[in-house]
Amino acid sequence: GALRNLGWWRQLNGCPTASPTIISYGSYSIHLHTGCADGSQAALVDIPTAGHYCFASFPPHVNTTQLAWDFVQQFNLPLPNSPPPLWPVPSSPSPSPSPSL
């Protein structure tokens, strides 16, 4: 299930340890792998009483959307190349030939 999926992300991200750090926050905990390749991490939010209904409107009222945003906003991926412009870029005008005398 979820822990096996976390293990897959740990391997994919090149995390050095097989056991995550577990940080408890009362009604939920976060299983976190740090020190992974290129500054990446792997994390799992565990809400034991929520089952598959892990929305803020259901008990234990954990805002999983905010937790996910707090996690992903730490990271960025550089664009491999600049995307092409959405419209043609005008070229610089060529100099006019000088009239010959």
C-alpha cells in the first residue's frame, strides 16, 4: 500500500536510508526521507483514522491540501530549455545597402 509506494519514491529519489524519520503531530504523522539525490525528498502523510477520506471536512480535520502544498513548494525543477515563443519574434531589420556612386 502506501508505505510500499513511499519506498518506491525513496528509491526513485535516491534517498540514503530505508527507514524514514517519523514526525508525529497528534492526529497524523509524516514519514519523511531526506538527504536524497539533487535535494529531493520522499514523504507520506499518515492519518490512521481517516481511511481514504483524508479531507479537512472529515475528522480528524487535517488540511491535506495545505500539507501537500507546503511539501511541494519547497522544490523546483529548472526548465531544460526555454520554450519557444508563442508568436513569431520579429527579426532585426537588415541594414539597407548603400547606394553606389
